[in-house]
Amino acid sequence: MPDSRVSAPAVPGSAVPDSAVPGAAASDRRVPSPRRYLVCEPRYFAVRYAINPWMRPDRPVDVLRALDQWQALVDAYRDRGHTVERVAPLPALPDMVFAANAAAVVGGRVLGSLFRAPERRPESLPYAAWFKARGYDVRPAESVCEGEGDLVPAGRWILAGTGFRTAPEAHREAQEFFGVPVIGLTLVDPYFYHLDTALFVLDDENVCYYPEAFTPGSREVLARLYPDAVTATRADALAFGLNSVCDGRHVFLAAGARALAGRLAERGYVPVPVDLSEFHKAGGGIKCCTQEIRS
């Protein structure tokens, strides 16, 4: 079987040395854990339809710039010791680059996606085939479910979003399949249509989120579960600062979320800014492009 790992020279300026980040001394207590990520090259990335407020088909995508930005993200992961694998893109699926939406992987089990938008439903098939070819237990979703877009593993439980895409019934389905408690959270702002645009996991005990993206009851749940959470402003969220990936120490986050980067550094995390602005045209960012394989 050919090696599917991404290998390319580092892009200058794609990452910031840990020692150059404010609060670097405090970050010594943060320990990264090696991760395995699945990504899809944006060779055919485009905005051909509109299924969220960010998408405007009349605004062209610069594919070459998108390829460079995506490669910078891959390099940032690899530079920090993470394994990056890839699934081949298909020309008829312009949103296939958003790997996180295609499945949720917990304990070596894969719950596939059933996208709400008909345009995206075929994306689940090549991802399911990729996992099946490597021996994973893959189950197709029976209810509308958009993978790690709305199913966010967080240590002892899975945080599960609903309100715009994933159906509440999929939360029950995920709990039965993974055998992990699922905590439902309801989103209310269409600009934050997936949970991973409004919240990301810092470690098994804490998260970072934008409170106003949720209903009052869901905000109360998050406050009870994570009294020490890092909270973000609307400006942070609109800059895709919550569509981030953390390995326990490094936070790969949107280059435009500077205020949030500062707050994370104060908590001892090491921000790794990556510019994925071309993907913002489709309503996606760093986490959207990253499927974590939890074996």
C-alpha cells in the first residue's frame, strides 16, 4: 500500500517558535500528545453553492493560494511531531477538503456522516472507504450527522452540537455506537452553524468557546462542566479562532484571532497561527480541514 502521509518542505513563516510566544515559560507545564490527522488536499476546492452565511458563489476562490495555505497547516502539524495522512480529493466534491465533517472517530470506531445538504452527501463515501480499507469499524449514520463538525470528543464525554446541521437523534446514535456519554449543546447563531466553529477542546479537562453562539441552557451546561474555560469574543469567533486544533500544548489557530491567541498564551498554551483565510469563504478553517483519528 502506498504511503499516504503528507511530506513537503516547511513553509517559512507557517509556525512561530515556542520560545517566541508570550507566556512561553508558563507553557512548560503543558504537555503535547502526538496526534494522527487525516486531511484532503484542496485541489478542487470552490464555492459552488451556499449552505451557510459565509458562502457566496459569486466570490471566486484562489485555488493556488488555498493549496499554499493548506500545505502550511500540514507543515505546522508535522513540525510539531504529528502524523498527517490524506484521502484523495474528487473533482465533483469541492467541500471534500473539510475532512472533519466526514466522520467522527473514537476508540477506533468510525461513525460516518449523513450531510444535511444534498450537495455534500457524496463526501461520506470516499472517507468511509478510506477507513474501511485500513480495517476500521465503520458505521454509516442513520440520522443527519456531520461528523466532527458537531461531535467533539472531550475526554470523558462527547460534546454534540445541534441547531443547524446535526440532528439530536444523531447524538443518541453516537452514544450507542461509541459507548461514551454524549452531551447535547444547541447553537443559535447561523454564522456558527457547527459546534467546531464555536468551541474547541484544549485538553481532557478544558475547552475554549464563544458563549453567545449557544442557547442560555447550553451556556449554563458549559459553565458547569468547564468553570475554568477560555472564553472568546465575537470578533475571535468571526475570525475562525474557535475552529482550532490543540494537542494539549500547541493551539493551531486562525492567524486573525490575535486577541484569543494572547489569552491562550496567558494560560500556558502555545499559539501556532496559520492563515486559512481562503477557506473562510466557505465557512471553514483549521479544524474543518482536520479529521483526528483516535485509534
